[in-house]
Amino acid sequence: MARMTVKAIVLAAGFGTRMGELGHACPKGLFEIGDRKLMDPILDDLDRCPRIEEIVWVTNSRFVDDYDDWLLARDPDTEWRLIDDGVAEPEQRLGATGDLKLALDEIGPGPALVLGSDNLYTFRVTDAIGAMETSGASAVAVLEARTPEEMRAANCVELGADGRIVRMVEKPAEPFSRLFVPPVYGYSARALSMVDEYLDSGGDPDAPGHFCAWLCDRVPVWAWLPPDGRRLDVGTPEGLERARSEASGG
């Protein structure tokens, strides 16, 4: 039986409003971390994975030239395309799920690995594809929060005995577990066909976790737990400082 292949969709249309002047001048995915860009490890992973058919980047009009220059300089072997969502100011942004819809409208139906653009991971995000293949449905990364700040900043999930996500709440007032889903989503074609329904029903288009939480109540979404998996959120000044400190051995 042929191994599953998917397209990768990287949602990189944020404006970095929490990052002040640095976020205005540079997209978060291209922040300098040591001698590399933040998104370099993710691109390396995607480009080396034979299960990735195409890499699709969605960004905004402010940063499209920055991403285009970076991708052209990196020159990945995997086919790629860059989509400009046409938004130039934060107040007009489509939100992560709005940008996901834009990508799906352009590339057509099929399963996809959907990623954010402001995180570093200790694991290969492309391993989620194997979890999708094993489950025969959607499979998303599930990590354990290690600090109170991480718990408050993320979502919260509960797993069934079989490993299916039975409850997910985005930024709950009172976390009910230490488990959360970072923006590493292996979505089946069936799940992605429901993006329009989610948005048409008034679903929050901003944080991508809102769509995942909504989806878990309607179709099977399985947890993929990378061994000793960790992520570092670089979407805040504090996160960027920690990432740079770790990269320098501090």
C-alpha cells in the first residue's frame, strides 16, 4: 500500500503586534535565532520529508516580499508556493483559519499538515503524517505544559483512553489538564472540508486552535505525543529572548 503524502500549509500571516517595532519590521518566522531564521528548521524538516508533496506558505502583503526572498534564497527541492492574503494592516487580518481557507481554495481538497510560524520544536513535525496514516483520521501534536505560563498561554485538552481528543478548550480560565495542542495539525481531507462550515457558522477565525477544538466535537481527532516533545513559542519578546539564549548556550 502506498504511503500517505500530504501538502504542508504554513500559516505565516501574523503581524507580530506583540513584538513592537521588531514585529513591524520583520515577520516572526524570519526572526534571527542564532545564525539561522526561526523557520529554517521547519523548512529543513518539510523539504527532507518524501511525504510532503508541496509546501504552501500563506502570508500578508506587508511581509510577502520578505518570505519570497527567503524562500528563493533557500531554494528548497520540494515544490512550494507563496500566497499573499492581500491584507496590509493588522486590523484587516483574516485570522489563521481565514488564511487556511484561502490556501485550501487555491490548492484544492486533500489531507494537509498545517503549521504555525512562530514556534521551535524538539521533534520533527512531519512525523505527524505517520500518526495520521496509523489512525486513518486527523492527528495533531499533543504536548505537556511544563510551566504555568505555558498552560495559561495555550489551549487545554483531555484524551480518551484510546488516545482520541475528547475535549479541547482554547485558553481556558481554569486548565483541566497539563496537555495542550501546539500548531502542528495533521488534518484529513474530511476535516479540512469542514473549514467553510466552521467559518460560516461564526467560528473564531483568529487562533488556529479554535478550529481544532470545534473539530474535535464533530469528527475523530487523535493525539500524537512526540517522545519528550517540547515547543518554544517565539511569538512574544520573552519567548524570543529565551530562544536566542538557548541558541547561544545561555
